[in-house]
Amino acid sequence: MKNGLKILGFFFGGITLLFFILISIRPEPEALTKYLVKPIMSPKSNELSVQFLGNTNLLFSDGTTHILTDGFFSRPSAYEILGGEVSPNSEGVIEDLKRANITRLDAIIPLHSHFDHAMDAGLVADLTGAKLLGSSSSINIGKGYGLAAEQMQIPPLNEPIFLGKFKLTFIASQHWQYPDKAQRDILLNQDIEAPIVPPASIYDYKEGISYTLLIEHDSTKIAVQGSAGFKKDVIPDFKADILFLSIAGLESMDETYNQNYQEYVVEAVQPEVLVPIHWDDFTIPLSKGLKTTHVLFNWLYGSDLVKAFEIVEQKNLTKNRKIKVLPLWKPFKMVELIQQ
Ligand SMILES: [Zn+2]
């Protein structure tokens, strides 16, 4: 009996040890250092700049007008997500906004309405005075937060709207297709039909519309793809200087899918520079820096960031396109990012 207990103890001890080893190893693609943009001079306050704030958070600013995509900072832990319910963490959000030097925003734009993009939109709008610009699903997240109707707007599709010197065009694109049908059925092609008051299940945060966002500022043209999905021929004639491209999940798609993503998103805007986004583990707080997903996650979900980067390299380096990885927090002058 005593020996039996001992063996059991060793067994569970071993399993626990293995678990902690597997969640502590985070394979890092070489691309993350190879393409990392070296610090250059900080942009002057009146120059168009971009700042990467993890996942798909991008702050575009010209010193007068400030636009943030997604604004997802809460980053609940894997245990919270698996536990079933998530909610914005206002202390963490306030801290991250401070770190990013954000005091005021003109617009917060959830690129679609899953929790890892839109969950904090109402809170961020409230803290910064931003208008929440998004689909009816994202508006329902704002409503659940208690945002006033005047502080929210559903942008028209395919027609520009203007914010200061920024011209924004929202295109209805498609979300990355989860390989698992059950996930697709729950999370894709549905709207959030009623205000969400957190804590809520991550499955309450339905997709809404997945946008391709086109941004023009003076002569600079920018495109943002917040999820690695595509719709054929929806992007109008638009030649982007720089494309912020979501790469999460490319490794699980077949070659036809990836070729279509390339053709209908990347080649549709023919960027000079391509900046991968949506590559970090969004269950780690930004205060700990950007981390890749661990091997246990990769094994459970078939994730492979090394492969995702290889796909992007394969399809773009031969076209003389530059790939640039942005570090966290640091603002870059857009012109330098495009030209250097
Ligand atoms: Zn999503």
C-alpha cells in the first residue's frame, strides 16, 4: 500500500513537472530578431507615427489625431480563459495606456469582436474619450460597458470617413478559419445580438464583422488586416506603402488557403513593407513583454509560429518586400519605417 502511494506520488509529481517544463519553453522564430526594427529617432510630435502594443493593437498618430485599433490590454491568463469567463482588467488597462503614453484618443477601432480584440473597447473609449468605431457587435460591447450612444458609431462599408487628416475605409473581410468545426460554428459568422456585461464567456464575443482597414494620411497609405482571413476581390484599388498583417494560424491552413490569403489581402494592396501582427501570446500581460506561445499550447492547438513566419517569408521576400517586426511600446516615424 505504502509503495503504491509512493508510485502514485512520483507519477503525479512527474506529470506536474512535465507540465511546467512544457509551459516554460517558448520556441522563438529567428524572424522575430532578424526583422526586428532597430530603434531609430523618436518621431516628432507632428509626424505620422505608429506604435505596436501587442496582438493587433496599433496606435496611429499625427500628434493631433490618435487612432487605436483593438485596444485589447486586459489579456486574461490561460487559466481565466479556460475557467470560462473573462472581463476587462481596468487597472492593467490604465497601466498599459500610461506605458504607451496614451492620454487621449479620437477613435478606438475593434477590427472584429472576439474578446482578444474588442473586449476592452468600451473601457478604453471611456478612459480616453475615444469614439468607438466598429460593427454592431462591437457597439454591443460598448453598450454593455455603459458607453453613451453618441460615443459609438458603426462606420459605413467601402466609403471613407474622415478623422482629422486620417481617411479611414472599412472593408468587410473574413476571419481566419478555425481548423476545428465546433469553434467555427460558435465563433464565426455571427453577431453579438445584445449588450455584453462582463464577466462573460469568451464564446459570447462573436465575430461581428472582420475588417480590412485602409488608412490614408497625406500621401501615406496603410492597410491593416486584423485576422488571417480573406474575401475575394473586396479590397478596392489601393496600393499600400505598409501592411500590418495578422499571421496567427497561417501554419494550420493548407497551401490553397495561404495562397488565397496572399493574393486577396497582400497582393491586393501590394505593400512595400509588411509588418506581422497577432503573433504574441495574448495571455501574457504586456508588462512582461511580448512572448511567443509555449510548446504545450502549440502541441494542443497545432500552433507553429516558426512555420507561420516561414510562410510569410516564402511568399514575400522573393517580391522584394521588406518584412519588419515592431518592438513593443516604441513609436516609429511612419516614413522611416517605410523607407529604411
Ligand atoms: Zn478572432
